[in-house]
Amino acid sequence: MTTTAERVTAKRGTPPAQRSRRRLVEDLGGWLFVIPATVLVLGLSIFPAAWAFILSLQKWDGFSEPEFVGGEQYARLITDEDFHAAILHTGVYTAIFVPMSVLAGLFLAVALNRKIRFIGFYRTAIFVPFVASAAATGILSTYLFNPQFGLVNNVLRVTGLPQQGWLEDETQAMWVIALMSLWGQAAFTTVIYLAALQDVSPELLEAARLDGANAWQSFWHVTWPALRPVTVFVGIWQTIGAIQLFDLVFTTTRGGPLDATKTIVYYLWEQAFKRLDFGYGSAVAYALFFLTLIITIGVVIYSRRRGMEAF
Amino acid sequence: MTVLETQPVTVLPDVTETPAEPKRRKRRRPSLWHLFLVPVAFLFLLPFVQMFMASVSPAEELVSFPPPFIPSRIDFGGFVGLFTETPILRWMLNTVIVSSVAIVSHLVLCSLAGYGFARLKFRGRTFGILAILGTIMIPTQLLMIPTYILFSRLGLIDGLGAAIVPWLASAFGIFLMRQFFLSLPPELEEAGMIDGANRWQVFLQIILPLAKPALATLAIFTLLNSWNDLVWPLIAINNQDWFTLQLGIANFQGTRRTQWTLLMAANVIATLPLIIFFLFAQKQFVQTMTLSGLRG
């Protein structure tokens, strides 16, 4: 390669032909740095995303000849009651999980944001579940919430409360999954809030204290307004994650009992990889994508109107 | 992604250590917050404690009723069964390979691309950055089906390639490195260039050694994601020989549902490396969490 040598010796005031050549060399030098990662990232996202759209216009099982069916797969979404049920289950999970994880993050961050004894231990204890995988969390959930001999029911028994079916009960399964998701992910919202708490102006807090505000008043009037943008951000982020719930369902209930935990992505996976209905699976994926987009844009517009910009 | 854009890596507050509370040192009576934090910490640790205890319990005690809160004796039957009856060692090796390749590749490719996008001038740079930024919006679920088909055309199904390729580089990694390089003063490189070094030497000898904190963050991000990944192995690997640890233990859920000591032993094997790593590098893990919506 002569690129670097040429670039170093190139001087100002060179004739146009040589200048454009030098520019080309610069372009090449730049692209050499970025091309491997760029090709991988774009090749494994934009290209398959476009392909998924084409698939969603087809009827295809992966083996036979694909058949172009236009918007038929999308029309199916409108009448498919199982898909509607999946949306409902996903909505239930989102409604349970998102407020819980945002509030938990806020509470834990406020509690951890102080210099007291053992604070390092508390932080470690709350953060360490973040490294647990969905597979590990799934096994732990089925163990702890086992109706026959699980720890949770055992505690209920000892305290004289009625025992529950948990993951085997269609009304409770989603709550168990949300709770175990919270266990693993509380660290994330907590850390984000902790970082935001560092930005709350110490002068303002001090001024509030001098004016005789108590701890609650200075939180409500000084700290909380400063945390609102980050709350919007965390809320959106957790909502997007919640809508895409799959792993923990797969490793606990596999959609059961009675399909009560069959989420949109679980339904997508079933359609695509169990029934080999690639066309319909892709249509479900695009529906999910647009749902995410609409929610994100909606929240952003709403929060801009309320003057708490997160973006 | 907004976190990335608004906060360059270097100015992030260190949330593991900095307390913001104004100091009230006069009275040293214990804080009331302990009353809240002790039970919370206990609850967060409980599943792990249960996991470790169950993994060394006698098998019959886990399914007896009422179950004892603490095992009556230590019994390694679960681990013995795990190592003799299942290919867990093979799966562990697979996962170690997947994560190692992913981390090395991530560090090399993302720091190169991050540097290129931050410092080099070339046509198409803005377009490239915007395209990569745009991919963050695309959910994994949208990519599952076409990526599966793509992998099967490329012959990557039923091999470690299917688990590795999705983690060779990432938009997050490119962005993290770009933000870091942007935060460095350009004078550093100019000084190197005046001394006669070329771009490549400047990058390797001056810039990269400064990037250690960002590289550590990126390595942890890649380790967590590639080690814990379930979706890609699940859709692309059917042959037990190529299972990753996560896919293997997720599969136990169906095949060994009632062998709780074995399941918990497998859980320990799959989780303990990351727990130990977390305890040693908590600061970097927290940094990684702050910068990304990992597992979003």
C-alpha cells in the first residue's frame, strides 16, 4: 500500500488531477478503518430488515417456492385472534413491569445515593443479578415459585397464608415473570437514576435546606423535576424491552398456562420456527416494529409538550 | 442511544463511589436507610443463595414437603450428574470460544471504525454514521427470520458461527468508541504526525493506549451479551454438540425438569463466572450498564 506515504508527502497547491487522486486516497484510508465493522453491522440489520419486509409479502415455508401474496399476511393480523391475545398478554406484562421497574430504580437510586456504612455491599447485592441470563433466571423462577416445594409457597405456608399456583396459574404467571425480570433488571434503572442524581444541583438542594425544606420537600421540589427527563428515557427504554419479551417466557412457561404468557415475540417465534410460516412471522415482526415506533414517537411528542425533553 | 450522544464517556459520573448527599458528619447515629436496604439486599441476593444451596443439596430434600430452608448436608450429586451425564463441558467450551472471539473481534473492529468515524475525513462518513445509528432502532425480532435464512444459506447453521457472527461487531460498540475518540484532544494526534508517524502508527501507539477504559466497557458489554445470548443459538443450533451453555441449560428445562440439583448445578456453572467477574470489575460493569440499555 502506498496510501500513507502519498498522503504524508502531498502538499498544498498540487494540480487538480493529483488533488482528486489524493482525495480518493484519503477516502480509501478512511474506509479501510470503518469498513469491516460497518459491513457487519449494516449487513446484519438493514439488509435482513429489508428482507423481512419482502418475506412478509410472501407465503413461504422455507423449502417450497415462495408465493407472492401482497398484503394478505398483514390482513391476517387483523383477524387473527391468537395474535390479538398475544398483544393483550404483552400489554399486561408491560403494564406490570414498566411502572414497577421505573419506580424500583428511582427508590433504589435514592436509597443508594448516600454515604453510609455497608453501602458498597448494598450496591453489589442489588446490581449483581444483572449478570444472570434469561436461562438461569428462568430455572430459578420455576424453582423458587414451584407450587409444591418452592421457597415462596413455603414462606406462605409458614406464615399461614394461602399457597398459590404462581407460574402454573394463568392469572399469576405474568406477575412472576415480571417480578423475576425486575430482579435482573432493577440494576439498570437504578444505575441510570444514580447517574442522574449526580447531576442534581447541590447548590439548589442546599438552598432548599436553608429555606427550611424537609427531605421530602426538597426531593419533590428540587430533585424530582431534575429527574423527569431521565424518567421519560427510562420509561421508553423499559417499554421497548417489555414489548419484546421472549427469553424469560421461553425459559419459564413456554407461553402457558393456557397461553396466558404467550407474548407477541413468543407468538412470532412459534409461527416462524415451529410452524415454519416465515411470511406470517415476518408480518408479525413488522407489526411489532411499528408498535414500538408509534409508542416511542408518542411518548417523545407528549413529553416535549410537557417540557421534559429526554431526546 | 441518547445517553451515548449526550454524555461522552469520559465525563460520566462514577456512580459506584460518588455520594451526592451533603455531608452531615456531626451525628454518627446509624442511618434509617439501613432498615430499607437490609431487606432489599437480602431479597436481591436470595435467588442466588437459593441457587448455590440447592446445587449442593441432597436430591431428595429439594422435592420433599415441607422443604428445609437449609440443606441438612452437603451433597455434590448434582455436579457429579451434570458432568457425567451431560455434555456440559463441551457447552462451556463452546461458550468460552463464542465469547472470546466476540470480545476480540468487537475490540478490534469497533475501535477501528470508531476512530475512523471520529477522526478521519472521507466521503460517505456522515452517511455511514447515520446508517449505523439508524440500525439501533431495528429490533432483534425483526431480524430473526431473515438472519436464520441467511445463516442457513451461508452454512452457519449448527455450528458456533451462528452464535458468534451476530456478536462480531455492534452499532453500540462503534458508537461507544467514536464518542470516546471524539473526547480526546486532537493535539495528541497532531503531535504524533509532526513527529513523522502515520495515521496507523498514531492510532496504535498514541490513541489506543488511552482508550483502555472505553475498551474495558466494550469488552464487558460483549461478554455479557455473547455469554448470556439465547435467541441466536436457539434458532440456529439444533445439534447438541454445538449448544452454548445458555441453550443447553434452557433445554434442560424440558428434558430434566425434575432433576433440581443437576439444574441448579448447571445454573451455578453458567452464572458463577460472570458473578465472580462482576465482583472484581463492578465499576466497569456499572459503567457499561449506564452507557447502554443492555438486554433492553
